[in-house]
Amino acid sequence: MTQKKISINADRLWTDLMALAAIGADANGGVTRIALSDADQDAHEFLMARMRDAGLRVDVDDAFNVIGTLPAKKPESGQKALIGSHLDTVPNGGKFDGALGVLCALECARTIRENNIELPWDLEVISFCDEEGGHHAGTVGSRAMTGALDPEEILRPGPDGRPSFAENLERAGGDPTRIHNAARPASDIAFFLEVHIEQGRNLESQRADIGVVTAIAGIQRTEVIVAGEAAHAGTTPMKLRKDALVAAAPLFTLLPKWASSRNSEMTATIGRLQLSPGAVNVVPGECRFTVELRSRNAGDMQALQNLLDRHAARQSNWRLQPLYRKDPVRLSTPLQDRVTLAALREGLAARNLPSGAGHDAASFAPHVPTGMIFVPCRGGVSHHPDEAIEQRHAAAGCQVLLRTLMILSGEGGRLDPA
Ligand SMILES: [Zn+2]
């Protein structure tokens, strides 16, 4: 079936992006919208108003995901097509991470409605709650929707003893005991598509407009607690010390070597380290740090975790506390093909690439056909006030999302779950 060429409104998309960036804006140009904070809720109010203006039916589910539905005139399968991303940010983050995907989805729904295009599915524009891990592990709303969220997880305290997701959900007017109601059967969902900034430099360096995402890296985090003996730094001779930092130190250089020798795409990071009691004149009695592993290959991630486990077992007084694990996922090959075709038809340069960062799409990929469309961001900078994209790339990502929906719709809307 051929379809007339329809175009998103690039200026309207950009105006929305700038208006949204003003919500939770920081003095230094960044944006702070921690999930379920007042700024995050204001952003959701903004989105819901825009959704209503666009003629979408607006719902908020029990995980505080905001859903704007454009109903199919003649639903053929009873399935829903899901598009979206998240509006929450890291502290002092950027204007586009997450926001671009939600507003591109909204702009597509608006364009489809304005052009009176009939789709074979209900189209749902979604902003997922707490993608960034403002409380614990992140991707809370999308995992709740796929039924993969452990209800115990939302009770864990946030970073630095801040309230849990459950406490903040309640404060925002939700009911944490009902979060399981957000789960939906995979058979109800035709596919999930997410537009996002790349958060890396591949597209920029290859002068490509569009990234067709092939896979999303898995993440495994462990807290390591090394016990020593706190002692006076002046009166305790070197040979009598049980210095927890010195005991831990060899791992700090071993870990990067293990990762690079395993696989060049793998990363291993010790990003947080605390010494107790933490005084200049006291031998550290405890050294506590996090180890984060990321890889697109579950086997490589497990192999590195095994090395860490064995290293810890050979030491005395080491304890490992698993924090969380998200498996790497491959994205749908049929959807990658459609996105590539859509970019080609729009005259845009597309490249295949994997994602090193986690996304809501990773929650869907094990259950339903899932695809991601990346657009370049300047210098690969993200999670930072300097995060920037070009207006033409925002428009390109949105237009490719629209064209992909048109291609899928023209095919009757059914996809093999490959
Ligand atoms: Zn994001």
C-alpha cells in the first residue's frame, strides 16, 4: 500500500522541547526533574495538557506512567502500538535525554490525527516513570508495565537515605500497593519504539543522522565491603596495620584490565568509594565501593562477575552485596529493518549501533518487538547541562519514527517477534 508523504511539524516539536526544558531548569542551564519530584510532576502536567490539546485520551497508570491514546478507528488486532520514553532527569541533567523521545511520540500522534490517518492499532504515547534511577534501579515504570518489577524494590530507600519510590509515589498521590496493576500482557502490545539521543559520539563522528539500535548493554552492580581495623595513623606501625583501603587497592587496577582483556566493548567502573571512619589521621577500618559492569554479552558480564567473586573469596574480610542486574538485550531485527527503510525513504544517513546506556526499551525487548531510534548529540555529552542536539536531528528522529509507524501500518501492523 502506498501512502502520501506526511511530515511532522519540526518547529512545534522544538517549541515543546524548549518549553519542557524550562520545567525544573537549573541556573547553569541544566535540568533537574528527579522522578516523582514536584518538577517531574509539573512536567507530566505539561505533557498531559499537550496530549489533551492533541485530542488524545489521557490516563495515568498505577506506576505513574502517563499514557496518551489515539484510538484506532477500526482496530484490527486489538493490539496497542507503544511509543515514548521518559521525562525524569538525573540531578542537573540535560534538556533532551528522555524528553526528546516523549515529545517525538506526541508529535507523531498529533501529525497522524491531523492527517486523519487510520492505524491498525491504538497508538499510545507514553512517558515512563523513573527511568533514571532517582530512587533505586531506574526503568521502574516500564518494568512495572511489562510485569518485571519486583514489588520489594520500590520499598528500598533512595540514594543517601532519601525516601523510597513507594514513599514518593504515595506523596504524589499514588498507591504503591497497586503498582502491579500497571502490568500488561505482552500479547496486547504490537511493538514498542523509542527515540532517544545517542549519549555517545558514534553518529556524530560518522556524520550520520539516525542510529538504528541493535542491542542494549546489560548492567550489573555490586557493592564490595572490605573490613580492616581502624587505628591511629601516627602510633600504629605499618606492619601491624589492617588497612582496608590497601587491601582493596589491587582490585582497582585489576578490574579495568579484566574488562579490556575480555571484550573491547565491555566496561567496568568503580564509581563510588567510601572510607570509614574517613579521617586524615586514622587508618581506614572499612572500605566500601561499587563495581558496575556493562556489556552487550551476558556471558562476558558473568565471566567478569565470577572473577570478582573469586578475587573476593580469596581475601579475608571481603563481603559482596549484589545491588542489581539487568540483562543485555537484542532489539527486534524486523523493527531495525523498518527503521532503516524509514530513514532511507526520508533521505537520511542511518547507521546500526548498540547502546551502552540503559533505556525503557530494554524493559520491553524480552517481551515484545522493540526498537530504538538514536539521534546524534553534541560531543556525545549527556547527563550534563551541556547536553545539546541540533533541531534538524530532533526533527529527523521524529520523522523516522512517523515513517516507521506508516511502514508498519501499511504492512497491516503485524510483526514477527524476532
Ligand atoms: Zn534516557
